[in-house]
Amino acid sequence: MDSNKSRSYHRPVWDDNGRFHFELTPQPKGKNHVSVCLVPPEKVIPVIFIPGVMGST
């Protein structure tokens, strides 16, 4: 992708049902505007840290 100065980043917006959508503003085609939608992860891996368990005697 070339260095496009006409770029915008959009965060997701959640509704009452837990679904997300993006609020975008239409741009003229001549501007060659790129909208980048940041999609949240689908899965989360929990990491549990218990200090002093591994390597202690």
C-alpha cells in the first residue's frame, strides 16, 4: 500500500445486544480516502500468573 495521507482509523461501537458496528462518514471518490476499521479479537486467552510456584523448593 502506498503512503496514503487520506486515511482514518475507526474503533468499533457496541450496541445493546453486544454486537459491534462502525460509524463511517462517506468521502468523495476523488479523495482516494482509506478507512481502516479496527476489529476486536474473537477469542481471548487468559493468562494466570501465580508467583512462587515454579522453581521453588
